[in-house]
Amino acid sequence: MKQKPILTQRQQEIYDFLKEKILKRGYGPTVREIGTQFGIRSPNGVMCHLKALERKGLISREAHMSRAIQLSDQPISRSSLPNVGRLTSAAPLDVLDRGDQIDFAPLFENEDNFAVTASGETLADLYIADGDTVVIRRGKSASDGDIVLAAIEGQDPILRVYTKDGAKVKLEASGKIKAIVSNAVTILGKAVAVIRKY
């Protein structure tokens, strides 16, 4: 039976914090987040604790990647899928494994990305259906045609298509749903991906 490594109280606290963040939100905290949580002002102080946890076999870290802390007793997150080729109407897909990969890691590693669940058919013309997961990148600006998460005059945020309309903003939806035109629109972010499970 593998012996459990002996940790200092602070190492145990940091490990518990890492574990909670990774299990609850799917990725680990930054060095800054750890420092803030435990009142450690120096990034080097945080790194010393992380290196100790790594030496003791509790975590692993990938160099040059943000949020790349993994728990050693958890399966490593898979963030890429094999790309088996582009489908065309003229030719069948005849090569099933070319070794190419599509990497989805940027969707999960970017600190400004978060997800919302689409509700209803307000963006059905853009193939965003009820229950789809929309990945949003935080930001306060948008360009015409962007799908944005926006709040109007303090109301609950909505997903709409952004268009600048003079001094006002027009937020459009699909079909016969009336567009919202207002000068009190707060952009919370814009869509960077849509994920649908079948």
C-alpha cells in the first residue's frame, strides 16, 4: 500500500484549495489566486509550495501553460479530439485516422471564458438551440454581427446578435422576435463557441 506523503499544514491547505477548484470548476487556480487566498505576497512563495506538492507526488504541472495543475490521483483532462477529415458531399470520408488533432484547450484555459446555457429558440436561425452550451469570452465591446451576452437596464442577461444603431445598440433575435433597441446596454462578453450534446 502506497504511503500517504506527509504535508505541512500550509501544504495541506493549498492542496485542499487546488483540489476544490479543480474538481468544482474543472481547472486549477492561478499562482495569483493561491497567493490571494493564503496571503502569500510573493509568487515565488506560492511556487515553493507547488514544487513541494509536486515532489511529494500529489500534483503535476505542465511548464509554460496557465492553469496546468493536475491532481496526480485524478485522470488527466483530455482537451483535444482526433480530426478525421473534412466531410464533403462529393466524396466519402475514407481516412479515419490521419493523426491530426483539434485542440479545444483554449476554450477551457482562457481565464476570460465562461459558459452559459441557451434557453428557448431566440437564436434558432444561427443554429443555437434550447439547451446548447455557449462559451462566452468576457469583454465590454462587440462588432456588428457578434453574438453577445448583454444586460439591458439591469435586467437578466440575454444572448442576442449585436448591431450598432446610431447612438443606440440593437440586439436582434431569430424569426419574428422583436429586436431590442436601447442606449442602456451592457455587453458582458461575446460568443466564441457553441457546444451541443446529442
